Amino acid sequence: MKSSKILAASLAGVAALSLAACSETSASGGSFRAANTTMVVPFAAGGGSDVSGRTVAQGLEAATGVNITAENREGGNGAVGYSYFLGQQGNGNTLLAAETSLLTLPIAQDVEFDYTSFTPIMKLGDDYTLMVVRADSPYTTCDQVVEAARTERVVAAVSGAVSLDEVVFSLVEQDQGVEFDRVPYESGGEVVAGLLGEQVDIASLNPSEVVGQLESGDMRALCAFSEERYAYEELADIPTAGEQGINVAFAQFRGFIAPGGIPEDATTFWIDAAEDFAESEEYKAYIEDNYMQPNVAYGDEFADYLGTASTELEAVFAK
């Protein structure tokens, strides 16, 4: 009787191991086991990074059948979330919703990571900004703002020392030889409130953050910091900064990364899933709903983009 129980237990163990081996085989033929996965969002719930992370999590779930849960770890302009993620070295079942602070934090602050500490998976696209003012502002173009800054105080809202709007205003200052005063806020929502509350004169915001105020007439867009005008009907009439003699075009990328040191087949698994997601209606809706440009890159191509953008940003923060 005892030997029969031992035999039964052994057979059950073999069966369990065989089942596990089958579940660990990915679409790419590797042995990476995609188990329950966490999508770390290094910012608070409700912002652009949160929307991006949760959208990607849902899209990857559909592509892989793996349960992916978004988890917010905000603080320090993203430093808390990225530092936590650094500790996930080798863990292929943790991802992070990345954006430009991945590059600006190591340049401007004393942190223990840079973009090479992680495994780039997918760049979703580019999110440019608009210079916006209140509807009753005396400024009607971006070059008028620049000319005013040569002789008087112009106050700009920024959402953090390493934020996209800080980068854009710094680029304008360097290109035009002017300076703006700054008022810092914690989020894009607070920037909108500060501008409408007449605490600042100008703001640089993503279209998705202000399209409602533009349509209602509470705000006016002066220019877009993009290479070309938007194709979206709601934004098509907004001139680029370049059209007004301001040689500035810079986008916040949005994407997702994996920890450093993960197995090669784990990288392949997530890139395959990302490519499937990019073909989905959910991805197309995300890009269009947020007025982004669908400039996709994967793996090594994404890493090359990060290297080039990091070099550009080093020049911005060297001022």
C-alpha cells in the first residue's frame, strides 16, 4: 500500500512538471513562463502615464492571456517607481509604463539607474505639446510670447523639474535667448487650474489634457511643438512653433520596459505580445483618443531611440 502511494505521488509530480513545462512555452518557442504580471506605473492614478500603463496592460492581456495588473508607485517625479523597478532585476513578470522621465531623471537628479539599466520592449508613440494661454490672454502666437519675454516677465507653469513642459520651455529659451519664470505644479491637471486661475501666463500641455478647454473657448493654443501640424481635425489649424520662427519640436515618448537582466526568451515574448497589441483596435483607439503620433519601435530600435533622446536631453539640462 505504501509503495502504491509513493508511485501515485511520483506520477502526479511528473504530470505536474509536464504541465508546467507546457505552460512555460511561449509563442516564440522559448521556455519563459509568463505568469501573473505587474505593470508598474511610476506616477499617480489618473494621469497620462496611468492611462498608458493600464491601456498597455489590457492590450497585453488580450494578446497573451496572462493576467496583468497595474500598480501605481508614485513619488519623486517618477523616481520612486523606477527605483522599485530597478530592484526587479531579472524578473520577466514585471513591466513598467515608461515615458521621458526615464531619461530626464538620471540626467537631472542623483538616482541609481539610467535607461541602460532596463530592457526596452515597446515605444507606443510620441506625445507632443501645445503652448496654451487663457482665452483673454493678449498673446495670440508663440513668437509674441517670446518677444514679450525679452522685455518683461512671462510666467510659465511646469509640472516638475524633469517634466516634458520643463524640457520644452528650456528648449525655447535656448533657441531664442530668452528666459521664462517658472511656477511648479504636481500634475497637468494642476497646471490647467493654475492657468485658468491666472496664476501663470502660459503652459505647455499635451493635447489630451486641454482639448476640452480649447473646444469650450476657455483656452487658446498658440503653437504646437511638433515637426508638422497635427492631422487630427480638432488640432489641424494650430501652427507649429517652427512656422513662427521657433526651432523647437520635442515629444514625450510613451512605452513600456522590462527589468534588466531578463532572459532573452522573456524579451522576445513581450516584444511579440507588443507587436500583437500594436495591431489591435485598442492601440489605435489609445493613440487617437490621446492625439498622439503612432511612431512605434521595439527592442533594439527602441534602445537606439532612447540613446539619441538621452543625448539631446543632456544638452538641455546642461544649461
